[in-house]
Amino acid sequence: MEAQASLAGLKKIAIENLTIGMYVAQLDHPWIESNFPIQGFYLRSPQSIERVTRECRFVYVDPRRYDSSLTDVKLGLVSDGRAIEEAGSDIGSQARIYPQNRQEYNDTAELGSELEPARTSIEEATEILKGCVQKLQSAGGFDIDDIERAISPLVASVMRNNSAMAALLRMRAVDDYTFSHSIACAVWGAIIGRQLGFPPKDIDSLALACSLMDIGKTNLPPDLLQQVESPTEEQWEQLKGHVEEGLKLLEENEVDDENLRRTIQSHHERYDGSGYPNGLEGNDIPLYARIAGIVDSYDAMISDTPYSAVRSSYAAVQELQSKAGVLYQKELVEQFIQAICVFPVGAIVEMNTGEVGVVVAQDTTRRLKPKIILLLDSEKKPRSHLVVADLAKQESNNSGTLSWWITKELPNSAYGIDPAKYFL
């Protein structure tokens, strides 16, 4: 009955009958056994249909969510003096997120060996940024070179290994959200910059911009930033003023960096035009600012802030995905999710068997099927011996059913587990 109920209102479609604009709600096999990072998606291009064709014989689509706008043919991108027809917005939007000569990066350090350098870089960056904030609050000035000195080792760690720094940030225990958020946004910015294939100097620039987007908050009353209750309309207007305060700080300190200025000015603009301060929409929002808006929101969701409880990375990813194409550019959301993974390294997860483990490695081609060390048995008691379950390589049993799959991500430190002990 449960399976039948889940298909209510859906239409079974053979692969050869799929068209752009359809919303794929169910596959012909469990999502957990597929290579798709998110459950449910629109067919936006011939390439997306081809991906489904490689995995399925048929799918279930939701006719209520058909998006005819995706089938529109319009003139958008101009290259070499010629207009190029776009199917939907895929060509134009992709052209606006990838650099002309996209670079490919590979990890040059193992996760385990990169943890200590990453940890040291976070600690040093925290101390430097504390000094910068204290100087700002006392004298109203800051040295951009000091901030670059804090951010540079963070970016270098991301370039050596895409997972170590991110895993530590998810388990961070920095007392002041201001410092940890600035550091984390720099790292998330570097991670998506690497994913998009930016040149190294542009990744540095993006990370710096993400780290400083909220610098104007140092000029706001601390009580306003730390209050638990929802802000009044007057307080909300005061909070939004951190954008203008940030721009003032750049001018007062003679920081002449156009990417930084535009990121501070527009990181609260939203793709549908609902953001502030200027109500920009779509690609009128600078690329760095579009990225900064995503990493700012993601890090706020996975952080324990005065005004919201911490969410799991999986829940945060679902929230971003639900707002893709509305608040955030959908292609950037997709690339960010690919970069950080749905169940990231360091996540504590519960399996279908009730066992609990830690994600210790990723399969880049099957992002719902990471490698996991199982630590607790089905009764949540420590296992007599640890088991490594590589979900991407496991074989089904005699009935054709897989032995393990992830049912949910658990909070940090669940059952007293310290994930860092088990990274491979």
C-alpha cells in the first residue's frame, strides 16, 4: 500500500517518450541505488534525458509539475558575432558559471594526511580574524593583507583535498559564529570554485569575497546579532543595513577590489528578484554574489546560531534544492551539491539495519553511495569489530536486495561519536 500511495498522481513513462519539461518523481528502481544525488528533478536538456536513459527503462513523472517554460527556444548568448539558440536556459546559464578555459583539479593529498594541516589553518585563521574584528570595532579599520593571510592556507588545503577542510568545519567548535561563519564561507567558496574549474587566482578571489561578505555586521549592535527572538520590522531594516556598512568599510579602508565590492553589495540578492538591497534577479546578480548567497545560506543552516537550530548537511542540501531556480541559480546549486556531496565525509549516518556509522570516503560517480565505517550495531551498541561498507561496490543478496543503504543523517556527535577518528 505504501508503494502504491507514493505513486498516486504520477504517470509511468517509457524512456523513449521523455521530453524536456517533465518532472521525474520516481525511478523504476530505488533512488538509493541510482547515481542521482537528489530525489526528483526536471528534465532540462537532452543531456538530462540521456542520464536517465543510461539508468532506467521507465520512470514516473508528475504531470502537475510539468514546466513548459523549459521547452521555450529563445535567443540569448552571443558568441563570435552569432546568436545561439538556447533550449530553455541551459546554454546561457551554464556559460555564465563556467570559466572559458575550465580547469580540472584532483586531490594531491590523502584525507587523513590533510586533516592536521587543515585543522592548523582553521585555528590560525580564527586568531587572525579575531584580531581583525577587534581592530575594526576599536579603530574602524582593517588590513586586507591580514585577511588574505588568513584565507590563503584555507584555500590551499581545499586544493590539496576537497574533503578534509569541509569535514572539520562541519564538526567545528568555534565559540563565535562571526569568526567561524567567515572562515567556513571562505572554504565553501573555494570548494565550489574548484568544482567549477576556476583558475587558482579566481578561487582565491572568490574565497576572500565569501569570507568578507558580512563584514558590515561588525558595525551593528552585538545584541541585535545575538538575539534569539525574531527581529522586528525596524530591526530587520537595521540588519539589512550591514550591506551598506560593508561597502563603507571598503571605501574607508581604500580597498579597491571590484569583485569584493560587488559580492558584499549583492550577496543577499536572490535569483527571482526577491532579495535586497536592489531587487536584482537572474544573471544581473554578479556571479560571485550568486555563489556567496548559496554558501552563506548553507553554512547558516548547518550552524547552531542564536536564531536557528543546526540542521544536518542532508537537510540543508534538500532546502537548497527546493529553492533552486527560485532563490538560487539552479546550476550553481547543482554544482555546489556535487562538490560537497549529499552525505559528506564526516557525516554520522543511520542505516536501514539500524546500524550507525561515519562517512569516510566518497565515490565521485555515485554520490548517494559513500564508504562508511559501521561503529554501532542495530541496538546502538559498539560493534565488537568495525566494518567498512562501500555502498557503491556492495553486492545484493540472494533476493536481489542491497544489504545497506542510508536512511538518515544524524546530528554531529550523535552517540558520542567523534568522526575524525575514523577518516581514511
